[in-house]
Amino acid sequence: MNPLTRHRLGQGLANIALTLAALCALPALAQAPSPFAGKPIRMIVSVGAGGATDTLARRLSDRLGKALGTSVTVENMPGGSGVIAAQTVARAAPDGHTILIGTNTTHAGNASFLKNMPYDPINDFEPISRLGIAALVLCVNNDVPVKNLQEFIAYAKANPGKLSFGSGTGSARLASELFKAKTSTDILSVPYKSNAQALTDLRGGQISMLLGDIALMLPHVRSGAVKAFGVSSARRSATMPDMPTLAEQGVAGYELVGFIAAFAPAKTPEPIVRRLNEEMVKILRDKEFVDGLTAMGVDAAPNSPAQLREWVIGETRKWAELARGAGIQPE
């Protein structure tokens, strides 16, 4: 073999070796380890076990863990209007391994209801995604002689101070106060420890009206124990698609809902927040997952981190204005 041929052969073999090395490297690049792999994620839920928020979190955790190649453990930290859970996450390492499943209480209502807020719902967190919206449904007891929303508003105006509404949550109270303001009606407030207790008195005729969670109210609406006149969301709820919103029935600009959302500690790196958002949004667009939420009275409502931040700011402002208008003092 002459020197030129030997040189060309050697060069060809070298090129083949380089190509093989590059091909072998491709799987390694494609299968770069997830930043979440090997370390579990703690999903801190601001309410107790059971109920829509907890159920959503548990279903989400299972799918999220599979998508990220790690385990996601759900920890319920109820109490203190969600303060315990919110503080736990706010103080956690900003590495994406601790997530808060918060609600309108932790990220809208507490700013108005608590005199000394031990955390900042805006600056202590990186928003990941809104998860769901839980509309309320306005129900009236069967003794009130009306058949629809407009008749109820007219009856309330004709009988100022003679009707009453119950509320066992901040959202029920403020939703009712918003209804009063938007309709110029005088309806008395009757506080309860829970909406379930208020519902018992609604059925019994002790109160006239209750704006309660769809999941709580729907069985009693279907049985005919109470009358339903509209939902509180801007759009109809997938759980009650035939029930019009209050806004579309003439209560212009009416919207007040409960919401569930995911947050990371402040200063969590943007790529980690983005990855969490992408995976959550995929899950929340899966039909099977969405149908499961609908059955619980929750509408899937994913959005971007920036959109969630603006949503929280807007909802906090709205709740504060309603609380001031109703004369609710922080405690």
C-alpha cells in the first residue's frame, strides 16, 4: 500500500470514529437528566384532606411526578386560613422541590381578612399556573315567592332589609356583598362557621339566599330542595352548563370565584418555573383530567406565570374593595 492510500485510509477511519462518537453522544444529550430527578417534590396543600382542592392536588401530583421523573408527595397543612402552608413554602429553598397549592384564601382574601399578614402573597412567591376556578351558584330557599333571578332582585328591592344571606367562607360573604352592590339591594348578612351549616338553614327557610360552591349546592338543586338562579363566574361552569351566569342575566360586570393555583418560593429559577408550568398546563388540558375536575365543580383554568401574577394582584384588589365596602375589619 503506497503512502497516499495509507493516508487516505487513516483519515477515513478517523472520520468514521468521530461520527460514531457523535452518534453515541446523541442519546446522552437527548436524555439529559431532569433537574427534578432523584429528589422528591413536596406539594403543600393549604387545606385539609378531602374536598376539591385536595383531590385536585393528589391527582395532579401523580401525573406531575411521572412527567418529571420523580415522586411528588402531597402534604396537607390546614389551619390559620392557609397561613401555615403559605409560610412553609415561602421559606423553602427556591429550587422547585416545594410547591404550594394555594387558593383565593391564601392569595386574595387573607390580605383583607388578616390584620397582620405574615407573608406577602405577591413578593414571597413565583407563580406557576392557575389550576382551577370554582364558581359559586346563587341559591334561594323555596319559601321566597320568586321563580328567577330578575324576580328575586325585584322582590329584594321591594322588601329592603327583610331578606338575608348566609356565608360560611370569605368568598361566599364577598360574593353576596358584590351581588348586593351590583343590584342595589338591602339583604342582611348572617355569618356561619361553614357554608354547609348555612345550607342547612337555607333549606329550612331561616335564611333567604346563599352563594355556595357548586359541589356543595348541586345535589340540593337537583333534588329541588333549593332554587338556583345563576353562577358567579364570567363564563358558565362546565359542571352546570345550562345555568346562566349572573352577568348574562343583567347583573353587569359580576364575577367572583374561588380559585386554586400553584406557587413556588420567590427566586425559584425561571427555567424551573417554566418547566413546572409546561407540565401542569399539559395535564390540565387532558380530557380525562378535565372531566374529573368538572365532576367536582371545578373548571380547569391553566395560565402562564405572568398571567397568574396579574390574576392574583387583580383578585387581591377586588377582594379588598369589597371588604372595605362591606365594612369588614381585618382580625
